[in-house]
Amino acid sequence: MSAEKTIPATLIPGDGIGPEIVDSVIEILDAVGAPFKWEKALGGVSALEATGSPLPKETIESIRRTGLALKGPLTTPVGGGFKSINVTLRQEFGLFANVRPTKTIVPGGRFENINLVIFRENLEGYYAALENYIPVGDDPHAIATSAGYTSRAECNRIVRYAFEYAVKNNRKRVTLVHKANILKLLTGLFLEEGRKVAKEYEGRVEVNERIVDACAMQLVTDPWQYDCIVTTNLFGDILSDLTAGLVGGLGLAPGANIGEKAAVFEAVHGSAPDIAGQNKANPTSLLLAANMMLQHVGRQDLATRIDKAIEKVISSGAVRTGDLGGKASTTDLTAALKQAVS
């Protein structure tokens, strides 16, 4: 591949099983000739041990340079006043859209043919974590309070992103998920702005609305009615893990965090320290995230090849890791996927 076609990108191996699944994914990306030129960077507990910070400034500077990152699972150190690394990255780079596709890969589960996408507002809501204690009597922590907020601008931006995605990817419907019957201002503003944006897409993309608790129930009784769901930060976090459960868990769930100037793609599962270094980890979640990254840079051709390989290898059932009911190692699955893409 000629040098001018390479795309600089930051690579954060992360903690626990992170380095193993990152190595696996890089092997498969190399096998299809992916255009990325990687800058390795540290994050999580491994970064804290090496530099004294779980998110070193060199890592932030690398992402600022490349505008593109792929990261393995990171562990935010407990105690020491460390803020969530994911939240820090989202705020630092204005990664306003969290995109979580959910698609059936393993056949024969409770739910077949699931294919939906959740768009979660990534910067506001209750995850702004404006929290306080109120003392009562001699208990300084008697009452805990948390204030969430939503802005018209960010509600508009996330809903618009969902509709634009629907148009580009031939999706039929966007569902606005809210709790405006109770949180009349906090999520009422989201619903009001969502309806306004939806009007601009009339005739191109259908729109409907669901209260979040009804949506959660319907996702496990009739998930096929949903196509694209767009919602606020807390609801999106909960519903996207729920939908991952429909297709076999977080080992098959990729995520993207998209902003105007940067995009970070990730495996959404944890660092699984209990199986680290044992060649047991399933790299599929991170590989699917790398696929989203290929689509983001306009290489749908390569993403399609990897998608077909994942479907072929995992659907056939011959090579599956322990979390999918098989006995294959990380290297076994990597080898099978590399063979399938070539």
C-alpha cells in the first residue's frame, strides 16, 4: 500500500485482555490491507503504572493529532480521585454521539435476526455527575443529590445524527426514547427537539416515540419493531447493554464515540482480568468496532469482507471462544477469521 493512502490512527491496547484482543484485531486488519498507520498509546491501569496517569497527555495529544482511535478495554483505577477515562475522553474531544449497533451473529439464540442501532447522547444528562451531599443532623452524607441537564443544541445534534445515519444506511425508522411524562423538562426538551428534527426528514425516515420503560419491555418481547433508537445519556447506556444481551452479550457489542473532530472506537466490555494472558478472550467486539472505524473512513469494502468472515466463522460454530459456548482460543479464532477474510 502506498504511503499517501495510509490513515494515521491512535491505538490504545488497554488493560487485562486488551493487548491480546488488540493484537488479534490488528492481524485481521492487516490481512485485509486496512489503511491505518498506528500510533500506540497508553491508557488505563497500565498507563497509571507507567506514567502516573490513567490517561496521559501523550495519549490525548495523539488522538488530537490523528482524530481517530481504536481502544481496548480500559480500567479506571478505583480510588485516588480518578475520573472515568471514557467520560474524560468524551468531554475532551466533544464525542457527542455514542453509536451501538446490535446484530444477531450467533444463530439459535432466543432472538434471531436482530438488527438495530442505538444512538446515545454522550455528554449531558445525569452523566454530567453534578452531585452533592446534604447534611442532616450529625450525618454529613444524609442525602445525596444529582442534577442532570440537557441542552437544546445537544438534543438537536444527537437526533440529527441518528436521522442522517438512517438516511445513509437505508434505515426505515427512528424511535425517540424519553421519559417526558415524568421528567417533563429534562427529557421534554429532548422530545421537543427530536420532533422538530424529525419533521425535516418526513417522507424519508419514519419517526415514532416511546417512553423508556415501555421501550425496555418491548425490546425483550418484540425487539424487531425497532430499527434506530435515539435517546439521552443514561437511558442510552442502559438500553444499549440490554440490546447487547439480545444477541449474546458484550463480547459481540462494538461501540463508537463520534465528535466533530475525533472518533474513538471501542470494545464495550470490560478488561476481564480473570482471563487475561490465558488466550481465552473473544476479540469479536473490538473487531466489530474496527469495522465501524473502516466505515467511518469510507472503507465499506473492507468492512464488508470482515463482516462476512465473522458471520461465516461464528455462524458455522466450528471455531468459537468460551463465552460463545465453544473451546477455541483467541489465536484459533484469529486464524480462522484471517483465513475467512483472505
